[in-house]
Amino acid sequence: MITTDILIIGAGPTGLFTVFEAGLLKLKCHLIDALPQPGGQCSEIYPKKPIYDIPAYPEILAGDLTDKLLEQCKQFEPGFTLGERAETIDKQEDGSFIITTNKGTKHKAPVVAIAGGLGSFEPRKPLLENITNFEDKGVEYIIKDPELYRDKRVVIAGGGDSALDWSIFLSDVASEVTLIHRRNEFRGHLDSVEKVQELKNAGKINLITPAEVTAIIGDDKVKGIEVTKKDENPIIVETDHFIPLFGLSPKLGPIANWGLEIEKNAIKVNNALDYQTNIPGIFAIGDVNTYPGKLKLILCGFHEATLMCQAAYQIINPGKRYVLKYTTVSGIDGFDGTRKEAPKAVVKAIE
């Protein structure tokens, strides 16, 4: 049994920042995430994409933001259960909760913070008969490491920002990039559409529209795809990788069966106070929650995590008053014995 003060479900940016804020209150945290590494979407879906609305960072890559958050909370020695999904929750007589994962790992805590982002993501797959046979053998739904495509032939299918952005990025990595969309028009940022047009004119991107991929060709790995345009015979495009980027379908998963109040695939919370759910002791922060005026932004998740930790402190330490101190004044004492503080002013007489 893993015991902790706050059990955080979801190790994305909001979950990681919760560790830091809880640490300032001397509260220990443990995180559960179905992904094999911390960072949530930032690590799994778009680690190389820039984010522009993080305070003090005019631009930061999503993967780098994860690294910074891990560095920030390292002092408070969080525990991690990775590659496992929170499956069931059982409330105990003392008010605490036991959460068991799909692999049977049990965790106990008086406070649970659900920071699961938009839930677990499943890629929207094209309806191709044999596509599952080629998954991880040339078919990828998420680009994790662009270097995998270095000097390779790549076909991307899709008409949104992800398809446009990765076509642009891989045009400098892959030996050949082909972008296929079922319409002539793309639903993406205008600058991305114009950049793809520019690269097409320069011969760095092959564009096939309106068209659809109708078959995958290969034996033990992808060797090509069949592309069909309306009222035309199919053509074969040789390729090493086929990347259909049709978006991801978010699902709450087992959490939806925990008795929480759900609204449009999100967890309703009391935003007037502390982001607590309809079950006392269970909070929902970040993109996973909903309330009037909700904005699904990372920086909003940071704010919600901060207020949630104050409420968690009162649950864990009933009747005990916490005096807020600025870190510039009090410094930070980590659970690992380290201390961060501003340099002390030197008092010296001038002769």
C-alpha cells in the first residue's frame, strides 16, 4: 500500500505543479498516470511544439515545460506510479480513499486530486481494413520523436493544425513528405496553410487533394499506400511511414464511474472556493474540470492547483492555521534536506 497526503491522478503540468504547491505546505504527493512518463499531453502528444502563454516564457517547448516542472518539484520527492490507470476508488471509515490501478497497485490518501487533463486519449483511426497490422511498423498516430523520420519517406493524412504543423516540421527532416487531405481546404491557422503552400511550391512537400488513403501496402512493415481521388483511378505512393493525424478522442475512463458529477465529459467542481467535487476530499483541477467561465489553459490549472492545496491542508490538518509566506522571504525547504533561499544581506559598517 502506497500512502501519501495528496494522491494526484494525472502527471501532466497541473499535476506536477500541485506537487510543488503541496510541498510548500509540507504535504507529500504521489502521482498516478497511465502514460509511461510524466508530462501528460506535453510529453506524449506534442513535446516539440512551442507554447506561448506560460508566464515568464515568451516561448517554451512542451517537453521543456515538463522538464522545468519536474525540476521545480524535485525537492519535494514525489512518488510516481506510471504506466498504470486509476481504476477503482473506495472511501474508508476514516474518510480517506484507497485507489487501485488496473495492475492492482493500491494507494491510500486523505485527499485525491484528479488532474487528468482531458482524460485518456485514443487516436481517431482511419477505417482501413489492415491498419492495426502495421501499427508501430510504419503506422503511427502520434509523433513522439521526429528523428525517427530522418531521411525517410513520410505520408501524413489530415486537414487540421497537427497535420499542417508536422508536415512543415518534417519537411526539413524527412527525405520526402506527402500531405493528403480529403478536401482542398484545410482547417488550420492561416500562417500554417500559407507555409505549406510555400513549401509545396518549393517542391519540399507533395500535396494530394482532394483524396483519401484507401489501403496500406506492405508485408511486415509499410511499403506504400493506395490513394484515391474522386472519379480517378487509385495511385500508389511509396512510403516508409504513414501518419494519419485525425485527432484524438478524450475519455474520462474509469473515473466516470466514481460517482462524480459529470457534465460534457468533464467533472463539475465548486470554483467559488477550492475546486472540490460533489464528493468531499476529491478535487478536480486543470482541463478535467468544468465550472462557469472555465478556460482550458495550463496557467489556469496552476491557479486551481494552488487553491486546491490550501483546502487539502485544512482537511489533513483540521483546525490548524496556515500562515501564507512568500517564498522570497521564507525560502523553500525540500523533503530531501535541501534549502533554497535568497542571499542574505550583508551588514557591514562603512568606515
